Amino acid sequence: MLVVEDEEDILEVLQYNLQQEGYEVACCMDGLQGLEQAKKLKPDLVLLDIMLPGMDGVEICRNLKEDDSTRRIPIIMVTAKGEEIDVVLGLGVGADDYIPKPFKVRELVARVKALLRRSNLEQENPSDNRISVGDLVIDPARHEVICSGKPVEFTATEFRLLHYLASHPGRVYSRSQLLDPVVGDDALVSNRNIDVHIRSLRKKLCSCSELIETIRGVGYRFKETR
Ligand code: CA
């Protein structure tokens, strides 16, 4: 995996702990180099700090997600404050997960593992049940979503969330019920991440966004159209 982080202490801690877990870790302290390395190495996962010299993490993420050859690489953004998550989301950069600083190393490692497990599962068994509701078509085999005739790009996590909800129309899920199938069985991941991904999903779905309904005080459901 690739870690892009300009604070030396944090970089060392991350490198050490991830290596202890058996991962091969490449490190970059500069944003531009980070982007170059990600394109060259095609790592299994990128851990991306936001404030970086050269190029910030938001730009790097956007770059990688816009490029067909790097789009599938899972990205965890490391944000300086929890509130930055909203800023990053507002920019629609398409990261797969977010973790605020300061973080506990154990929590970060757990997130890394969960994200890797999910991306491996997807590559091994892409389910092939196509879902078609109104103007929306979800095709897991091709990892493709068509909304009103136009293809929409989703991150792996957003895609999983949409597919999961759409596979069970009419059923209401609490945030914690969505964590397991969508974000992974990692109890440390907060419910708030689900809201972050739902907001991003709705934004991208445009005219089809009303298919995802908020059930106040409970959670979310995919509209039952039959
Ligand atoms: Ca930084």
C-alpha cells in the first residue's frame, strides 16, 4: 500500500504498524510524488493525508478516481478534523473511507483491513444480479450504474451501499445495520460514515436520488416501487 503523509512521526508510526501487519508499505511525503507513485505502483490501497506540500490529498484523490487505470484503488482520506469530512465530501472527491486525526493506530489498521477485505471480495465474487428500478439500473457484474440513461461513477463503498439497499426495497436499515455489509464488520467505524456515503450517493443519483429515503430517527430504505 501507499501512505502519503508529510508529518514524519505519523508516517513512521503508520509504516511501522502496517508492516507489522504484513503489508508492504511505500511512503511519500510530497503530494505530487504521492500521485506519481500511486499511478506507477498501482497499490492495493492508498492512505492519503489532506494537507500536503506539492499537491493536496483532495486533488490526488480526484486525480486517481478520474483515471480509469487507478479508479478501483481504495482510498482512505486522513482528515485533520472531523468537520473536514464534510468539506471533502462537498467536493465530491470519491474517497472510500475517511478517518479523522488524531486516530488510534488500531482503529486505522482495522479500517485498512476492512477496506482491503471488501475490495478483494468484490474482485473474487462480483454478484451478477442486475437491478432495474424506474430510471435506475444497477449492474454489479459490470460495476455500473445507469441513471436516466447516463452512466454514473461511484466509489466501491457507495456502489455497495446502493446495491445493498436496492436489493432489499422497502426494508428499513439503521446505520449500524448498514455498516456490516457495506463498510465491513469493523465495530470501530462510526455510523456517521454511512451518512457521508448516503449524501454522496444522493448527489450523484440526481433525478433518481428520491429512491433512497430517510426514515427519521431510524435510518434509510430504498423506495418500494411495486
Ligand atoms: Ca499534513
